[in-house]
Amino acid sequence: MKITSVIEDQLAWDEKAHQGEPIVLSTRIRLARNIVNTPFPGWANTVQRKGLEEKVSKVLSGLEFMSEASHFAISDLSELERHVLIERHLISRELTEASEGASFWVSKDQGLVVMVNEEDHMRIQSVAMGFNFESTWKTINAFDDAIEACLDYAFSSEIGYLTACPTNLGTAMRASAMLHLPGLVMQEHMDKVVRMVNQLGLTVRGLFGEGSEATGSIFQISNQQTLGEDEESIIKRLVGVLEAIIEQEAHAREKLLEESPALIYDKIGRAYGILKNAHVISSEEAMSLLSLLRLAVDLGMLPEESRNQVDRHFIEMQPGHIQYTAQTEIEPGERDLYRAKQLRTAFADLADLSLKNGEKSA
């Protein structure tokens, strides 16, 4: 496969594993940018799209941020390769459906990505493990400044950065965090959280963004408003809401352990046993089971070094990654068999569960 080096590169996970933490899996900031006097991708013809891609790529290839980056044209990738990249959160579904001139750049550590000729000329994103908006914003702001030093952005003093979709005008920034909220899910409080978040001008989505369900108790929470606030204000407001949700999740876990400890231990114990022994597992079931193992790490029932392994499998057990590992496109039923085999192998040497009272449970 053309993207083998990107897919098999574990550097991003291995170097950042120590940054893993309870509740917040990652933070991400995305900027939409367009070039002056150039039609938006949806209105541009093939020649204009290709010309824009060449112009942007020439700039990116000369920046230190992309010194060891990989660059791929979407038209050169198979359907499976595109699927895998979506699952890895490196590109959007919209980019995979774009016509000629669509491409993307990804840095060596996969912390920076630039999608070219998606809805806008560029979608620039920076991602960091854990709850880390300060460094994420610092990185993408510096990267954005470096690009802008070479390209003239379409910008209005009245309405900010000009974008293909009016909802992105202003800062053209989407800041988000990926949260693991099993406590609130088990207590059936997520509906209240979603309503509260929406009232504050934020939005809640599933693991794979707009239109996806929150499997594995994983939710993306991001800003909706981009016009009328500067970037720092948007991030500050988002962080304040996220801190409140994190506090609610911690409280929900404490309450569950206080009122129903046997129920929590039973759920985790069953997930542990299924992942180590099952022979048929769907991607949705795998997400639910892995969610419980991550909770086990948070509660001290599994060693901290297990966290990175669990977090990786949230992505690697998705349909595209299963087919990539199998090196062939296989039907859903076969994928469920193959997924179970991969999980049995991955967790064969997983440490025994350690309960609060010091007992050992397998």
C-alpha cells in the first residue's frame, strides 16, 4: 500500500504514550484557509484545483514543520487506504470524495496535517494527546503564520477569514477534545450534558465527527461559533466547559463506585474476559469493551502502561484497519472473526485485574 509508512508508524503513539490521561484522549484544532483571487474548490475547474495544489505543496515542502512529512494525492489512493486514513483521523470523508487536485500532507509525528482542496483550499489541523490546548494552539498558530508568510490568505477586516461555508467565517477555527465518558453514560446523564453543551454554543459528536455515533463512550466536543470571538477566547470558553464535564465525569465514577461497585467490577471483568477469549467481535462491541478496559486503567485495576495499548485499539479495531492488517478486503462477518483473533493476540499477556480490596480477578 502507498500509505504503509504512515499507517505502520507508531512514533506518534509511542512518543506520546506517557501523556495519556483519564477522560481526555486528545485535543485538536483545525483552521480553514483560502487563497486570495482563487475560486473555492467547489467552484474551481480541474486546472485551477491542480494549480492551487501545486502552489500550496511548493510552500509546504519548504517549511521546517513538514521537513519529514508524507504527501499523498487522493486520486492515487485505493478506497481501503482512504477508509483507513479517515479512521486514523488524518483526513476527512469529504476530502476522499473530492475531485482532481485533492491531496494531504502529514508530519512525521502525525501531529500536523494539511488537507488541500477539500471544502476550502486548506484545512490545517494540529492534534495532541491528552488535555493540551495550550501547546496545540501554539503549534498550529506558528505553522499557520509560516504558511501565511508565503501565501496571501483571503481575509476581510469585517468578517475574518473567508471560507466556502459561511458557518466558518471569522476565525475559521474548530477546536475540539475527545473525551471518554463512561461514568456519565452509565448514569444516563449524557442527554443533560449534550443539552448543556448546545446551549453554550458548543456541539457534541461521536468518535468520527459529524454524523457518527458515540460508540465506546467517546465524544468529541467542539466550538460552533467562529465569528465574533478571537481564537484565544473561543479556546478559553471551550476549556471552561470541558473542565466542568471532566468534573462531572469524575463525580459520576465516584458515585458508581460508591453505590454499585460490584456492577462496575462485573462489567470490567466481563469485558476483560471477552477481549481475551472471544472468537467473534463486531467493531461496535469492541469499542464498548475497550472503553471498559480504559476505565479499568483509570481506576487502577490495570497498570498505567496498558492505557496506550487500549487507546490504539480504539482505532485499529475499526473495519478499515482490520482489512488493512488482513491485507485484503473481507466481508463484515469475516472481519468480526479476524478482529476477535487480533484482540485475543493483543491482550493475551494483559495483566490480571486488580480489585480495590487487593484480590486478583481474571
